[in-house]
Amino acid sequence: MNPEATELETQLDALPDGDSPERVDARIKLARAVIIEDPPRARALSRETLAMARRLAYPRGIGFSLYHLGFVDYLQSDHEQALATLLQSEQIMKTLEDPEGRGLVVGAKAGVYLSLGDYEEALASSFAALKLTRQVGDTMNEAWLLHGIGGGYHELGDYPRALQYHREALELFEELSFDVGRARSLNGLGTVHQSQGEFDKALEYDRRSLDLFRRVGNDLGESRALHDIAVSLHELRDFAGARRHHLEALAIREKYGNKQAVSTSLISLGRLYLAEGKPDRALAQVQRALAIAEEIKAKPRIFQAHRVLSDIRAALDDPAAALEHYKSYQELKEEVAGDQASARVKNLQVGFEIEKAEREAEISRLKNVELKEKNDQLKALLSELKEAQVQVIQSEKMAALGSLVAGLLHELNTPLGAINGINDTSTRCVARIRNIVGADHPEALADRKFVQALEILERDQVVTLDAITRISQIISSLRGFTRLDGAAVEKADLNRCLEETLTLLEHEFKDRVTVVREFADIPAVVTDIRELNQVFMTLLQNAGEAISKQGTVTVRTLMGAEGVHIEIADSGEGMDADTLEHIFEPTFLSKGKRVKSGLGLPAAHSIVKKIGGDIQVESRPRQGTVFRVWVPARDSHRPRGLN
């Protein structure tokens, strides 16, 4: 046991027996002191402390006990349980308004996300936790967070930043005289040098780390250092030394049930056996590693296992299996470490540095309040100008569309009426021929070719009538969509408007997009229906375009407290947070020699706001998008800006 834990144990024994907040707090401190080097003991302590805190209805005790239990789950690779427990703890810490507790919990969540390969979320949580931790001056947790941030940048391949944060963590741990932290930071530095191919330098750091871990009796840390030493020895062609260190590390990890670490050791052993020309032994190790990694959903370990299995299968002369494993490796690797995630993480780092600079320049900013106000006014005016430009462009487009549609409908009605009349006359003629022949020349009905000709004519007339009906429906929908014969502001049935818009888009959705209608019994609204139809058209077109192959668009209406709600949801590709932030801003995109305007959504936003409504959007990559439009339904309401 470390000296801090021994002292805390003595203090706990000196307290009176029985349940009390003081005993809860003392046990919380003891659990935190032993959690890294003895996770099972920390779990047992935290469970007992949680029960005591609940009996006392002591929120702080409950929050910190849940944090320790979640942290132990993380150390033992039970990531789903860890996240669930940490989220419970975080809710309590928010209620208590305890920045120290929130910093600890958010930092632990960062570790879980890092293990799951979600480096973007891991770094976001780490920087949030670092801010909270520095507020309360918790140097120990700050050091651990710096170490975790170094690990995140290492996984992303940003080695200079990884080294920077590991060195900062090492300096803090040395100031605190905390050997376990020093050992972890040395190990982190060794791992980065290893990734840069500097194996001799990596061995120097990792051997110092191993000595420290053994000195304090930290078995899990010892296994980490042993593993990294083995990897460097492997690269330096010392296979016997590498195998010995790998097996020692694996034995410790299996003893403590750390599944993610076990899968890492097995993958490394598989690589080693393959390098030694023993593909059969390598296959057994890596297949076991893959099963464990899939069980705990550790994506980095899954794609690493597939990569090694591809090489093993190639060595076993099984090219088909090798190709399948390599495809799985590539797909998962892109998912874990795509360009988009890297860019988002860099933005988070930039944001953190900007926030730091703003904090340091507090006095300077206060002297420029007047300038800031003027800048804000200028931004507001610029935004209004852009909105006005969008409205002008869209109004001109709708006016041109109205004229075009009016002329088109006029031109279509005449030939359509002629076709309909001819088809009707033809139908009656064929029926008359059949009656005359049946009455006066029944022998003709025995002529097979004659009867076939009559049947073909009758069938063609049915098909023609269906086509005429379809064209009439489209014309009716187009007339309703543009409201050529309606007032600027009128009562409108939004269910009917949506149906008319869907009719016009049927050719785009056919055989690709399934439309689900969930229309409620809603009242008519007073609005400029031509403009609102434009909103529906934009949102439905975007929903269809978001679906690359097959998918579903759900159109839903419902009545709210003061208006009608319209939801248009798609099962398409979705959008990331950066795209969502600017989705209602006018854009112009170049494609070859053409320039395409991105004014549909900005115009939709402007229209909905103008009639006193609201429009919102929710979306996540690969999880689809939902647009929600709210329209006031009171008959007395007159939209702003309309007469």
C-alpha cells in the first residue's frame, strides 16, 4: 500500500463506527488513493461507501462513489457499464455544482472514449475536464488529464503534441512526488518514441517506467511497461526477449481481467509469432484477441486484429480470407480515424487555446467594449443584408416560376383535353364494334386475330386513361403548389400542401425512397401558402438527396399548444456539427465552370421566420436528419411583413 493510503486508513479507523458523512468522505479519499494500483479494492470500498451514502441520503457521497465505480469499470475494460455509471455520477455533480467532481467524471469519460477509439469525443471531454480541474486547483487530476490528452494526440498521429502533453504531465507528477504518475508519463513518452521508430529511446523511457511500477507494486502499470518493452525488442529483432516480456505482461493482464489490455498483448504476440515464421500459433492468438475486442467493442483493437489476421492468412496461403480481413481493417480504421474527426479535434484544440488567450486578455477586452458593440452591430446589419438578398432572389425565382407554370398549364390543358376526348370516343367506338359484330356477324368473334385486336385496343384505352388521370393529378398539384388563382395570404390545409408537394417529387423518389405519411387532424393556417410550399419543397428535396441508395422519408404533422408542427425526417447520411452550424447561411458552390447557389435552406429559414414560425434541425453523421417547422395556427394571426 502507498504511504497516502496507509495514512488515510489510519484516519478512517480513528472515526466513530456507524454511518456518517465523515466516514463516507474518508472512504472516498481512500478509494481514490488506491484506485490505480488496486482496482478490485477500490471497487469493494466504493460499493460499501455507495450503500452508506444512500442510507444517509448524502448526494456528494453517492456522486463520488459512482465515479469511482465507473472508473474501475473503465480500468477493467467494461466500457458500456463505465459510461452508464459515470453519466449517473455526472448528473449528481451538476446538481451539486461541484467543479472538482465534474472534472473527475468528465476526465474519466475521456478515458473511456479514448479506449473505444472515439478520439474526437475523448479530447473534447479531456479539455472540458482540464478547464474544470484548473478552476479548483486539482494538480493531481490536471496531471492525469494532460497524460490522457497526450495519449489522444498519440492515437491521432500528432506526435509533437503528444510528447508536449506527456512532458507537462511528467513535470507535474514529479512536483507531486507521485511515482505511479511519473511511471505512466515515462511510459507515454516511450510509446510516442516507439511510434516514431526511435526504439532505443523508447526502451530507455519504458525501462525507467518499469522500475518505478515495480518499486510501488503497481502490477497493471508493470504489464503496460513490459508490453511496450516487448514491442521495441521485437522491432530490434530480439525475438526471444520480446516473447518473454509479452508473456509476462499477458499473465498479469489476465490475472486482473483487463480485457482490452489482454487483446493488445495477444495481437502483439501474434505479430511476433508471424515474424518468427509460426503463422499457426500467430492465428490462434490473434483470433482470440479479435473475439475479446469485439466483445468489449474496442474499435482500435478490432481493426488492428483484422490487419494482423490479413498478414497471417496471406502467410498461410489463404488470399481470400486475407483480403476479407484487410477490407474489414480499412473500413474500421477510416471510421475511427477519418479526416473529419481529425479536423474536428484540431478545432477543439484551437478553441481551447483561444479560450485561454481570452482569459489572459480580460483587462484588454474590457477596454474595447465600445469597439465590440460596434462590431456586433455591423455583424447584425450584415446578417440582415444577407437575409434581404436571399428574400429578393427567392421572390424573383418564385415570380418567374409562377409565370412559367401558368404558361405551361395553359399549353398542357389543350392537348390533354384533346387526348381525353379522343380516348373517350375510341372507347365508345370499340364497344360499339363489339356489339355490332356480336349481333350481326357472330362468326367474326370466332376469328382469333380479330378478337385479339379488339382486346389490345380496349387494354390500350385503359392505359391511356390512367396516363391522362396521372397527368391531370400532376397539373392539379402544380396549380395547388404555385396557387396561381389564390390570394397572397389565405387559409391553407397543410396536409394537402404536403401531399401536393410529394406528388411533384414522386418521380425523384420512385423506386428509391419510401415515403411514410403520418398526418394528424390539424386546423387550417393563415399564411402565404406559395412561400410555405417552397419551404416544403426544399426540405423534401434535401431529404431525398440525403439518401444515396434506399431509404425512408417520414412526413409528420401534429397539433401543438399554439400552432402546427411539421416534421420531415430522412434516414440519409446526416450532417456533422460544423455543417449544422452554418446550414441556414447563404452559400455559393463551384462545380467545374458552373456556380451553384445554396439558397434553398436560408430562404426556407427566412420564410418561416417571416410568418412568425420557427424551424429547427437535428442531425448526426450516418443517423439521418430531422427538420421541424412550427407554424402559428390562429386565424387572427397575420404574418409579419404581409398585408
